[in-house]
Amino acid sequence: MASVALDRIHNLLVNPYVKETRRGGARYPSSSSTTYINQYGEDTVVGTCLRRQWYASQDYEETGEKNAEGTMKALAGNLWSQFLVDRIKEAGFWYGDETSFYNAELNVSGRVDVIVAEEGTRHPVGVEIKTVGTFVSKGVIKPTAAYPLAPKEDHVLQTMIYLYHYRNAIKKWVLLYMDRNTMEMAEHVVRLEEEDGYHYPVISNEMGVKEWKHIRVEDIIRRWQELEIHIKNKTLPERDYELQYANSKIAAMYNTGRLTKTDSKRIQKRVESGEVDDNKPPLLEKGDWQCRFCPFLQECYREEIAPDQISNEQMDATL
Ligand code: SF4
């Protein structure tokens, strides 16, 4: 049976009449990134891939299937954000919303979700609203044994840039999460501290206060400076993420309990018998979701690996 409305709605979602454009040449707080050595001694990148930003800066064509459901989740996030801003106004602690700024020092342009008055002091506090699927809400909204209550690192990077830009006026930024399936919410308050000339975030939530000294404003800025050099010299940055992990990396994940029970079971025999060779076919199809969702995946991996189907769980993980 032919669709009466659905097909045309889906088509409009993936091919909107009016496409949002952003100021060319500038960076965005949401594209902040940094590197650090994780608890397993591995070099780790968090945030937006420099190579992806480089492709965007060079106006490479975005490719890949657009997904109507994913687009709807993102648009629904905007609606919920507006809903929460309206409640903030109603409750009388609204100072402003959708405030745009441009930081010439960093060549960063951004838009703040909402600025509110702190209870008691009436000091301005920034709020970044994130609506997430239940898969992502683990840890950010509801702590579990494996995921203590904490915001996502890339979201913290974004608020650090807001705090850095507004450092003379705003001292706290709230990451307000909402699970769009269950409507549960949680907040994490981020502020910046300085040590030896570096600014790092201090995060407060219901479970206490944590200092994240491994992520620093100055490192985010250094990465953007590296990107500027690549743009100026027209040199392609290294990949920050991997579409397919090497077998040695998968084995390291197995050995440190970072695989699901099902994946661990599938490769247990081969890893424990020492059958781990990076030149052999992958032990598991496993890589970074950042590559799977990257609009420049085909360009980046031209003549290499074809992307698989994207699972709903992975889609949930990004939105
Ligand atoms: S495919 Fe992966 S490595 Fe390549 S640009 Fe995109 S995110 Fe970066």
C-alpha cells in the first residue's frame, strides 16, 4: 500500500527545503577535542576528529545515507530544549537563550542554549541541554555499577569553551541531561580551575565533586591551532578515530574487560591461545562510532573498508 503521509515526511526530514548553514572558517564549541593517556596507558582522543573538521573546512561533499529517525531525534532534542527554556522563563530564573557569540582569539563561534540566574546570588549560570537515548543515559542520568554518575567528556569540552569565553561573567555551566524515552533528568555543574597555567574542569553532581585534570582548555586550543596549520598548508591531519580496530587493540580490550560478554565469548579462545595478528582478518567488527557516523567516511577510507549498517543502538549513542 502506498504511503499517504509517511514517505513524504521522511523525505522532507532527510532533504529539508532549507538547510542550516554555519559561518564558514570558524570552529565551534561542539567541535572541541583533546587527547590524553587513558587508564590503560593508551593515547585517547575525545571530541571531534581533526580530519573531519579539515574536510569540512575544505568544502568536501558530505556523503552517506541520511536517516529520518536520527534526524527526528535531533529535531526532537531542539523541541525539548525549547520546552525546558519555556519552563525556566515561567519559573522566573531566565536571563537569556540562543545567545550567539564569536571569539576572535580562538576563531570560535557558538550559540548558548540558555543563561539562568543562580538561586540566591542571581549570578548568571550557563546551561547546555542534552537530550539522549536510554543507551547514553547510563551514567549521565542514572549511575550503574559500571557507569558512575558523570557527564560525557565531549560535552564537558564544549562547556569548557563556553566558560573560557565568558570567564569574566559566568563561572558555572550546567550540563542538563534528559532521557527522551523516560523523561528522567540529571544535572552536572562544571566550573574551571587553574593550575600551572592550565584550566581544567571541576564537576559537581549528586554523587559529589570530581576534578578532571586530564582535559584542559589549553589542549583544546592547541588542537585547533594544529588544525589551522593543516588548513593553511593544505595537509590532511592524521585520523583521530578508527573504523576498524586492529586485532591487538581488540585483544587489549578483551584483556582489560572492555568488551561485552557476547564479544568476549566470541574471541576468548583465539585471544587466549595467542592467535592475535594485526595482519589477519579482524577478530571482531569493532571500531569507533565517530567514523561510522562521519559524513566524510567515504573520502577518509576511500578504497578501504565499506561501512556496515548502523545499528539503532549506535545511532542512540550519538544523539
Ligand atoms: S572517518 Fe573517522 S578518522 Fe576519518 S575523518 Fe571521519 S571521524 Fe575522522
